[in-house]
Amino acid sequence: MDEKTIIEKLDILIKLNASNVIKEDKTQTESILKLNGIGIGYKDIAKIIGTSDSYVAMIISKNKNKDRKKKDNANMKEEAENAKEE
């Protein structure tokens, strides 16, 4: 078996495993975030999902911004509560 054939078969296995991971996701965004969360890169996620890597990057970036805002809001709330106690 040549190297190209092995790579093609590995790509198929990766897609099959990834499809099992995301089969219960309701949205493409959920799938992208889940695959990213397990360490799969943008380009590979794009291949698995069937979209562009720039779209994948945008979804991940938006989610990081949401997480950052939630964390900032939680910190501000905690600081406000601590200030009330003092």
C-alpha cells in the first residue's frame, strides 16, 4: 500500500470518528466547537463539517469572545459583591 492510499484511508477514519462525536449536535456551530474542544484544527474541522476554514475560525473566535465577556461579567459581579460586603 502506498503512502497516498494510507493517508486517504486515515482521512476516512478521522471523518467517521468525528461524525460519531458530532452526530447528536443540533447545529453546525455546536459541532465546530466540540471538534475544536477536542483539539482538531480549523482546516480539519472545515473538511469534516464541509465548510471553509475561515468560517470555522470565525465561529471559534466569536465563541471565545462570548466566553471572555461572560468571564468579565462574572468578575465584575464578584467585585461588586465584595465591595458591598466591605
